Amino acid sequence: MSSREVAARLKVSARQASELMRAGALPGRRLPSGAWLTTADALERYCAQQRRGRGRRLSPATAWGVLWELSGLGCSWLPRATRSRVRDFIEAASAEEIVRAVATRTRTHRFTSARIDTHVRRDLVRTGVSAVHRLTPTRSRVHKVVMGYTTEEKVEAHAREVDWTPHADGEHVLFELNLPIPFLAKRMPDAVVAADLIHSVDARDRMLAVTETDRIRAIWLRRRARTC
């Protein structure tokens, strides 16, 4: 589907439709000409998310702060007043609202490929389905899917190196690493792993994003109750 077709469906301008795809809110791919394309399935998933309610939108730095706080790591890059608002948000929001609020904190790039090996995962910070076994071991061998973070300039280079094809419905997802602090670990913290499951093409994983975020939030609430 072209930007004009998406615009007609969403009742927005073609420029706004292209921006949705450029920002990763609506999965799409850019042609060498500069035009953006998506698929009917990707657009339907986007519309379904909108029908469930927009919920609260957070800045990227604040959204990362929510996930760092949930993981018990704190969010030192945020001002004290914002850190307090982050904790208030976690206390008041449901798990689904949290997942929705942090889902667009960075751009996502989707690909299809038959190549899944250790070479594919090199230099990526694992998240979502690539790290879910740390949360729920029963899902550890279900997937042959890659989800990971890398820097913006390495996304296309990585895809070319492992012969991936950009596709709006692709099961493999690369996230641009816009975390406000340096991060050298090979796996994202638990709350990030859980929230990123929402980007899976598997409905079971998208449900797991909410249930695992809810479990992690319950642990955070108990920990907070003990310190208050």
C-alpha cells in the first residue's frame, strides 16, 4: 500500500502517512525513490491499536526511564521531578497502558529472511523474542526470530550483511538504540524484553508482552511498598 492509500484509509495527508512509516509507528519500507510502502495487514494492526485507545505518549527518554525503573535500575538521566512522574505513572497505569506508552520510543525496522544463525545476532543487544527465554523458559525454543538493538547507522549495514529483505510484515525486528545512556550488555533488562514482545508477529507473544509487564510491575510495586 502506498502513502496515498494509507492516507485515504486514515484520513490524513500523504505526508503524515509517510511520517508514520518513517517513525516506525506503522511498519513500512522505503523504496530507493524515497516513497514509502506498507501492507494491508500492517495497517490493520495499526488501526486495531488505535481503536484500543491512544493512551499516554511519553518522550523517548521518559519511556526508557519507565522501563529502567521497572527493571530496578533507576533512570539517572531524568530530572528528579520527571523520575517522580515516572514512578507515579507506573503506579497508576495498567500493564497494557505501559506497553502501549513505550512502544514507539524508538524506530523499528522489519525484515524477512531464511538465515537465522549466530552470525545474524552478532553485535545486537537481544530483546523481545530473542531474549524471552529469560522471562518464560517455555518459549525459549519456539522462535527462530531475531529481535535486537543496534545503532541507526548499522541497521541497513547489518541487514545487507546477513541478506535480509525489508518488509512491513517481517518477523525479524531491528530497533534503533536511542537509549540516553551507554549500554554494553548483550541483553536488554527484563522490562524492555517484555515490552518489546508487542512487536512480534505472533499473537501469543503480544499477549505475553502485557502479562510479563504486569508481572514485572507487580514485583516493582511490592519493592516500592517496602521502601515507602
